[in-house]
Amino acid sequence: MADTHTRNLCVEIIHSQFGPLTSKLASVLLNRGRLSLIQLARFADLKPRTTRACVLVLVQQNILWHTKGDDGTEMFEVNVDDCIMRLRFGKFVWLTDKIFGKEAADIVRVILDHGKLKPPDIMIQLSVYEPKSTSFSLVIEIIQQPTSLEIKQYSSALHKLVSGTYLKPSTILSHLSPRDKCIQYEAEEKRKIVGFPTAKELREAKDVAQARLKREEEEAEQVGLKRKAKDQPGPRSNKRKTSEDEDVVNDDAYFRVNYARFGIHIRNAMIEQAAKDRFNLGASIVIQAALKATENSQVDLSDCRSPPTSVSNIAVHIPEDADLASGLVYPSKNVPNLTCVKDYLGMLASADNPTPEGRASSFVSYSSSKIQVEFEIIGRRLRQEIVEAVARDKHGPEGVRILRLLSTTGKMDEKQISKIVMIAPKDVRPLLVALSTDSLISTQEVPKSADRNPARTFYLWYVDLQKAYQVILGNVYKTLFNIAARRRSERENSEVSVVLQKRERSDVSQDESLLTRLEREILKEWELKEEKLTILEMRVEEVVFLLKDLGSYKQEP
């Protein structure tokens, strides 16, 4: 079950987007765990009809998992990750507009509004939103016109989104908890083991179960595109027709947004900004070109590094107006871009520092044959910077010195720490206790005797990064909840709510001059507050992405 801060954030998100009744039902599920429909209605104190309607809304919006229990009863559970992912919906639409254009952004916006849709339903919704589509008959007429330019543009954009895996089919597996399927498959593999299972056999059973689940998900997602035979007339001398196969979008499949695919672009943007902050603009342009050269092959956020590419391929993706030589010192001003790219890659790979410390601070691995962007190394360094920023904010530079010492050397006792960081023992002890209270560092007991007497026990201090990440992530969720609660409080202010309701009137929405001067001032002040809260929410949410989405990587053989 989710912790308190995560539960509060999920309830606030659902309340702001779907109303109080739906958030009440979600709160019951988050606090009590998996429940049936009858139990939900009883614990939420809602009518069965209202409960069923709320459940349908949350299932349609991919917020609830539902599965059959051991007794055949349908059980519901909140999908916490997808619920929190709704904070990035605006960024997803913006990225789609930047990559594919307005038509693709409209498609993503419609799907995010409805959870999951079939292609014909997407087209109907897009036509409804068009100003000229004022009646349902006119919508059907537009949809049925195969030569309509807008429909062709939307169809082309939809095909690009599906073929690029920005949209993925919503199948039965999408509504089941992956944990349940993995436990089931793992139990099936364990039953095949003869005798008492060893640790190796248990580990192999778990790996086989996870591979089976991943294979099923990949097979289920292949229904998004289907092969279509396109007959083309051949030359007059040839009486037969040639057949050309092409991929088309399956009109019978429901599509939803693939959050992980957009996460790749968010990760790449963070890497570019990190290179710019560490070096200069030229370094960020070069690493941006390296990421663009392999962008189509980047399919998973858990990849340790990007696919290999060459220097010449990176140079092709450098903008023509980029002045790379201005960021480096050369005896001559006329330096070709290819030379600059090689020098920047050497700098990004820390070629001048071939030590473990240098590798830990690199962005790419650079050899004569291939260049790869090191996602795992960069992500680990960015998360380490977040922990150090928290330590600096709460405990000053002395806390950061202790944290860095323990991160690099491992477990140490209090006397060693005091000697190396050059701080008096009377000042080190309270600082260590304060860092331990915030879960930034942890202790390891080493008893001298079997009775584990504290007087005869060594206490070693070390950094448990996973524990620190989880504690910071919980505090970040608390901050996001406070931001959302503050936004709702500002919106529900009596003066603001009256003006917002008046602005929603058809006559006022077309002509805001109908508002009084005082109402316009109240509206302007509210919009300024909302903008500040939104910017703050985006910045805090980036920390969630670094700590949670970039927290696990595949172990390469």
C-alpha cells in the first residue's frame, strides 16, 4: 500500500479532475487496499449506482486495476503510478506539438481527456472540436469524406504516433496489476521445481516469470498496427495486379498514451540541461545531437546507455548555425565542426581523467568506433545532486562534506569522520544524528560480543542511497500535495469562484469586456497565482522523475 503522502497526493489529483465523490472512493481504496464493488459502496458510504459510475470513470481513465479474486469476485485497486503521472499530461501535449505538430497534439489531448479511445472515436471527437462541426450529422459527413485534408492530416499524425509507440493499445493486460500476473507466473514456475528449491532455482523462476509477462505485453501491443494489402494496377502488358503491404492503424483497437515513450524525451532534455550547466552551450548541442542520432532506437527508460553511434552521424545532427568553436579555445578561428565535435566528445567522456572518479563524472563513453550516452551514470549523478542539495539546505556545507565522504569511502566511525572532514568531534556527533534523522545517512552496528551490549559495539556510519531517495520522494509528494491543495483553496475563494463562474458564461467567454474592472483585477491576480503554482509544480515534478522514473536500470550481461 502507498504511504500517507502518496495517498494524499493521489486523492487530491482525483478530486481536482473528477470531483469529490470519485476522490472519496479512491481514498477508501488507497487506505484499505483491494476491495470489491459491494465493499467499496459500504466503506465509501455511496449508493451502488454512484459507486459503479465512479468506478467506470476511474477504469476508463486507467486509474483503477480490476481483476477476479479467488472466489470469482471482481476486485479493484488504485494504480498509483498512473494517477501521479497525470501531473505530466500538459508536458506530454507540449512535447507532441513540438515533435509532430498540432494535429498530433490534438490527438494526444483527446486521448488524455478520455483515457482510451478507438481511432474512429478519436476522429469524431476531433471533428466535434472543430468550429465548423456544429451538428452530429455534419461530423459524420466530414468523417465519411475520404478526400478531406484535415482527416488525412489527423490520420497521418495518428499513424506516426502509433508506429512511434507514443500511443499503445489498451488490452486486458493493461487493466491487470503486473504484480498479480508476475506472482501467478512465478508460482507456476516454482511448481515445476522437483524437491526443495535452491536460491538459484528461485531466482531463475522469477526471471522466467518476468520474461513471460514482458513477452505477453509485447505481443498484446502488436494489435495496434495491422498489415493491409494495397492493390495497385500494373502495366497494361501485365494482367495481374501487384500487391504491396503497408501498416495501417487498427480501427478496432483502443489506444492510450504510452507515458514511458514521452519519458525518454524528458530524460534527454534533462541530460542536455545538465551538460549545459556543467560545461557550456556547445557541449549541450553535441550531446543533443548524440541523443537525436539514436532517438528512434531508445525505447526504454531502464536502458543503461544509448545505442552506439558514430562521430559522423552525430555531426550530421548538429544545426548548421551552431558555433561550436566559440565554446573552445583554438589558435585559429576557422575550425571545422567535426573537429569541435570530437573535442567536445572527449570532454564529455572525461578523456583527460581516466580514473573511476572521471568515469563517474562523464556523460558519454567515447572510443574510436562508437559513442554511447551513459544514462545510468548521468542519472546516478543527478540523483546524488538532489541528495546533496537536501543536505546543504538542512545541514549546511558541513553536512554535504560528510555525505560526500561516506558516499565515496563507505562505512566509517565517528572518529574517522571527524578527522577526515576536519570538524571537531563535539560538532560532528550532533550533525551525524541530524543527518540520520533525515535518513540521509544510516548506521551499522558491529558488536564486539554476542550479548550485543551497546557499550561494546562499534557504530559505523554510511549512506543508504535507496533509503534516502525514498524519504526525499515522500517529502516531494507532500510538497506536490500542498501545491495542489493551495491551488484548490485559491480557486474556491468566494470572490474568485464567482468571477470564474461568470467567465464560463457563453457571452462573457466571447467578450471579457463584460466583466467589471474589479472582476478583471481579481481574475488577473488569480491567473498570476495559478501560473506561479504551476511552474513550481513542474519544477518539483522533475525531482519525482529523477528519483522514481530513472531509479532502475537493466543489468547487462
